[in-house]
Amino acid sequence: MGFLNGIKTNIGYSVPESAVYYSCNNKNPHRGGTALLLKNRWVKEITWMDVDTEGQIWLKLSCLHNVTIEGCYIRPPDSPYYDASLFTSIQASIMSNAGCSYIIVETSTRVVAMIYIL
């Protein structure tokens, strides 16, 4: 499983033996977005996926009972595209599923990946 950020979502990606899922980018489809690369053998384990929030992909796998995985891109605060409401969106999602454990993978241009386990 891998998350990519800052990609051009209108460009198709193909990775051998993998499925690719994209988050929506309602504001500007030419700026890029977030993608999830998932090996084909794990696709059947997906029980739920949400790609409707820009820059975020949420999923649950049947093999990880009561765990939600999120991949997101949080722009640096000095970026002209920084949006603090992303934190509100993540918090709302977590609060709506109390009692669940979370693995949050945040990637940016300055940090390869930060993984938070809540």
C-alpha cells in the first residue's frame, strides 16, 4: 500500500499488479491530488473507501478489524494553497467513528511520510 500526493489526477497511473484509487479534486483538477496504490491481492479486503474529500483517501480492510486507514496531503502553512479546514475535516471523520483505531499517513513535499496511530 502506498500513497502518492501532488499528482495530476487527470493522468492515469498504471502499476503492475496494483489498483490505483484517486481522491477527488473539486477545486482545481489540474493541480493534482492524492492517489492510493494497492496491490491487487489486497483489493478484495476493502470493506469501505471514501475518496470524496480533496486530498484524502479513507479505507477499511477486513483483515484489520476496527482500524481505519487514511492517506492525506497537508500542505505546509507557508504554501499559498494551505487550508486549515483540512484538520477540521479529519477531526470530524475521527469523531464520527469513536471507538475505532486510526492509521493516518500524511505526506508532503517536506516530509516523506508521517504515520500517526490513534
